[in-house]
Amino acid sequence: MAHLKYLKKKSCPICEMIEYIKMNENSTPEFVEKFDQIALNVADVLSTKARILIVDDDRISLKLLVGLLKQYYILDQAESGKQALEMIASNPPDLILLDVMMPEMDGFQVIHQLKSNQQTQNIPVIFITALHSLRNEEAGLSLGAVDYIKKPFIPSIVLARVRNILTMVRHRKLLETLAHIDGLTEIPNRRYFDSALRREWHRAIRYQNFISVAIADVDYFKQFNDNYGHAKGDRVLISLASEIRRNLKRPYDLVSRYGGEEFGIVLPKTSADKAYQLCETIREAVEQLNIVHEFSSASKKITISIGGATVIPEQNMDMSTLVEKADRQLFMAKNNGRNQVEWA
């Protein structure tokens, strides 16, 4: 497969680990297939160009940095701290090159805001500034900058430091990719669900959009496992994960393994009516898989119950209230006979 050939060209401990596990003589075809999917996710990380935001009100410095870096990276530019924060909120970069001396909001104020925000606190920042004193350098590093480069800068030094930091960013993303995948179903796990929902929640607040969340639960799954065995139960979860994912058409819609036999679904920019209709389609699609379940009181085949909720969030609202609403609707769906969708 193309992504495996791509990985073989890369020198990366994680890639080597994946190849080692795949070649292990005890690896089953199913196990190898699972690691192929993980390798595909890793290849996506490795093949994506890093994005750098350059923030400087000095257009000469801005032009020099753009000329130096444009061949290797995707570049965004901002000429003020306020503009930079707006751009970061809508499209977070992998690295920020930040001037200190800017009108209205200086670089120290910008990094303070970045490090105070859970969504941006892990974005690395390099100060590139004409302030040469050790006191200013200490202040910048104390605020959380990963490096401090003084103007006039040496292009080769800037390029080397940027490359080194982005290598660390890439390795962190690889680890996060592996940490966010459910080992059985190969879809995102609960940890990723929480972080994705948080990200979409803040975006919905910013743009005053709908956000919908649903929780799907496999009906009488314990009885299935007890009577057909856990191996068949695992295959059911894999099939359901694939079917739910197949019905989510937009790239930013998300299904994750929420826990046990539950799946969490995040639908940004989706009204209650449209979210309900989509979840009803998913429920029907699962039923039409026709997986026999003689021990279910809802049907003689595998079915799911879904509870969901929709909101246009405000600044003072807690994200957990949306999930709690969806959970209550799931309880209602199960209490009312299962194999149905309830929405709030």
C-alpha cells in the first residue's frame, strides 16, 4: 500500500515500531490490517506540510522570513497581535514566529493569552525580535517561548531552529495520533471525542452555529456477548463503527468509541432536525445489517438506541451540559423500548 511505502522512506521510531509489530510472526491478518490503518494515519501526519504563522509589524522582516520559509512550509502572516490571535483561533498553526515590539498588543501579551488558553497553549512560539537584553530573553522564555532569536537574524540559523522545533511537533502529533485511536474499532476513542467536542464547541460559540451531539448504544449487547461470545461481540462493534462512519459524509463530522458498546457522534453546524434525521438514517442502516441477535427484546437482530441534543452555545454555557442532555435522551430511548432516536 502507498502509505506503507511512504513510511519506509521515513526514519521514525514510531514508524519502525509499526513495521516491527506488523512483521511479527504471531501477528494475525486482522492485527496487521489494524496496524495498516494506524500506519495510514501516521502517513497523513508525515506527509502534511507544517503551517507557520509569522507575526511582525515590520514588513521588511516579514518579507525576509517569508522568502526564507515559503519553499518548505505553509505560511500565514499577521501584522499585529490582535490579528494574530484571530487567525490562530480560526486556523491554529504548528508554529508561531512572533515579534515582541508591536503597537497596541506586544508579543509578550500575545504569548500570555496563548498560554492561558487550553486550545492554544501547546502551540510552540519562537520570538524573533530586536530586543537584545538578557532580561527580555528571560522574560520571553519564562512566558513559554521555545526559542528567542535576535534581529538581525542569520537565515541558516532561523531555518535550522524552525526545522528542529517542527520535528518535535511532528513527533508529538504522531504520538497523539496513536493515542487517539480505539484499538478495536479503529475509529477515534473517548479522549479524542472530548478534545474534538471542545474544539467544535468553542468554534460554535465564536460563530454562533448549531452543534449537535449524539450517543448511540447497542441494544442488549451484554446478552449478545453472553450467548454468542466476546469475539463475535467485538466483530459487531467493528461493523457498527464502520457503518456509522460510512453515514457521516462531511469531513468534520465525527464518530468515536465513547465507551464499551457506546458510540459518540459530534455534528458541527447541524440543526436538531437534520441531526435527528441523520441519526435515524444511522439507526436504520445498523438494523439493515441484519446481524442476528435472538436474545434481544427489541428485535431479533442487532439494533441501536440513540439519544441526542442540539444547542447554539453561549460563552457562559458548560460544554458538559450538551453531553448530559444527549445522555438523558439516550436513557429515554432505552426506556421507551429501544431501537429508536430521541432528541432534545
